[in-house]
Amino acid sequence: MRKNVDEIPNQVRDDDTLKIKRILYVMLNLINYVESSISASHHIYLKQFRMKTSYVYILTNKYRTTFYIGITSDLTKRIAEHQLGKGSSFTAKYDLKFLIYYEEFLDIQHAIKREKQLKSWKKDWKIDLVKKKNPELKTIEFI
């Protein structure tokens, strides 16, 4: 019996991820259907159950020497902002516009906690984390 996620073949993990996304899609459609069928006063209570994907991401420069950890609900838009030099003054100053790692979260509080955790890590730990998913630190094209 496998005990570690890293021992699971990528194909299995990718299939499971697809299944989970399909289940979430069905759940969101169900929530939308229920919302359209109830009175306006009940919408307040349903908002707390809405799931919105959040992302914690790591950017780097072309030499892979400096790193930036950020959080967003729209990764495509945020990466575009960084590439245009409008993401943050730090990323613009050090030309950090290459996405090399990201994680998805359904709960923004978990994403915020993870971002803070990663920001407190030593540089070597961050590099090791990225290399588990992206061994050559290649730029990820997120669309």
C-alpha cells in the first residue's frame, strides 16, 4: 500500500485531479441552481458556501536566483500583470516574471496560511519544493 503522494504515478494523480474538478463543477452548478430558486434574503447564507479557487505561486527571474511568492484568485491575470511590470514593485525591480510553481486552494484562508508558510522558508527549501514538481525550474505557461 502506498503511503506517500510522491509514490503515486503522475497519471493516477492527474486522473484524480480531473475527477475532483468535475465533482466541484457539478457542485457549483447545483449551488447556482439552488440560488436561482430561492428568495433574495437567503442568498446571504449561500455566499459562505461558494468556492473560488485561489493560487499561491512562485515567480523567478531568468537566472533563477531571486524568488517571489504571491497569492491571487486569478493566476492568468496576475502573471500577465507581473510580466508587464505592474504586479508589484519587488517583481518589477528584480524582473521576476517567470512562473515556476503554483498550488491551488478552494479555501482562501488555506491559501493565505500557505503563502505565509512559504515566505518564512529558507531559499533552499523553496527550491526543493519547486523541484519536486518542476525539476528543471522551467517556466510554466498558465492559461
